[in-house]
Amino acid sequence: MRTNRSFARRLFLIFNFIVLLSISLLCLMPIIHILAISFSSGSAAAAGKVTLWPIEFTTAAYDNVFGKPEYLRAFWVSIQRVVLGTTISMLLTIITAYPLSKDSQQFRLRTFYAWVFVFTILFSGGLIPTYLTVKGLWMIDTIWALVLPGAVAVFNVILLLNFYRNLPKELEESSRIDGAGHFTTLWKIYVPLSLPALATTGLFTMVGHWNSWFDGMIYMNHPENYPLQTFLQSVIIKLDFRFIKAENAELMMKLSDRTSRAAQIFVAAFPILIVYPFMQRFFIKGIVMGSVKE
């Protein structure tokens, strides 16, 4: 009987491994395909010959990408947005989640404010009122229009406050006995212990800012202020050769719209592909502990 169970267990593990490996490969194949196209010649890409390996290897598409000042400018705007947006959002999320994690005896209006935040998940003011608010605050064509309107993500607040509620209350009680106030307790005890949840919410925030393009299209009147994803959305429809000088005709011949698009898309996705593996070890723990409510 035990032998049969052991064999069934091994069979299940093998089957599970094959299924998960297949799913992983299916997720990786589009990225590999885009990378192969970006390193292929324009004629091979236009003819549809490229699958998972470059044909007629060339770096002309990347010479094209990094030779475009408007692309590099948009890349820099996105970096600024991610750094500012993540810093401000995490700061506001921490100081919002801490009081909401207390019970009604410690914070009498806790339930009221919690429902106010939940209400914003279900209903919003709409696109036009939001635009008028941003315009009225003189944030049009500034980096703040990309950072401040969505600075407090309610989902992240809920995730973090549930994480705080799972921490032992004795830690706070002992710190209060030693004379520590709420800010000292928050920054010296709660924040260091909540690194998995902070890493998870920080990853959500970074990816959200990096991938967002719609707000850049709305709030930016001048293309030089576009973040990277908005720039890609606006120009990726067609290949623009205006920046190429007459003496660079050889580069023109090696390019096609597909290779240029593939290179721009891969360069845009590369930072997140680099950051995500380092955050992965916190990700599952933060999600699980932050989603459990007592």
C-alpha cells in the first residue's frame, strides 16, 4: 500500500512539474520572441522568419533606440516617476495603514475612515473631475500629475494594515511602557517587521508607475514630458525615421518597424525584469500575511 502511495506521489510530482514548466515556458516565449526580433535584421523580421532565435543578427534596432533623444528623455521621466511615486506612495501607505490597523477602542473613528477608503474602491469621481482637479492645482505638464493623483492605493493600505494587525500587540505595549510614542513605535518596530509586506506593496507600486501610460496621455500636453509607456503608445504605431541622418542610410536598411518596436518594448520591460526576481522572496510572504484578517 505504501509503495503504491509513493509511486502515485512521484507520478503526481512529475506531472505537476511538467505542467508548471510548460506554463513557465509559455510565459517566457513571447519575451524570447520579442528579444529575437529585436536582434534580427529588418528583412528577416518583416518576412516573418524569426521565431525564438535571431535571424541575421544585428544590433541596429538598439542603435536606433538609444540614438533617439526623445526615447531617452521619456525613459528618464519614467525613472523619476517611479522613484518619486514609489517613495511618496509608500510613505502615505505606511502612515495611513498604521492608525487603521488599530481597533475601535484605540481609534474611535477607525471604522468610519476605513469605509471611506473602501468607498473609493467602488466609486470614483470620474475622469473629467479628476482632470479638472489636477489642472486646478497647476500640475498639468509636471511630474506631479503622474505621481500625486494615485499616491494612496487603497489595496496596498488594506494589505499593509492587515499585516500590522497580525503583529503581536505586546510589542506595541512594551514600547509604550518604555515611553515611545506612536511615531517611534511605527518607525522603530512596525516598519522593520513589515518588510515583506512593504516589499510587496512597493513592487505593486513600482510596476504600476512603470507600466502606466494613460495618465501621461491625459496630463501631458507636450511630448517631451511623456513617460516611457506613453511615448511608446504614441509612436510605436509607425517607425519614425526623422531622427536618422542621411549618412546613416545603412542603419535604415537594417531596420524595420517590427525590429524597432521589439527593441523599444524590450528596453522598456527590462528594468522590471531585473527588479522582480530580487523582490520575489518577499512577495508570497507579504501577500499571504497581508491578506489574513483576524
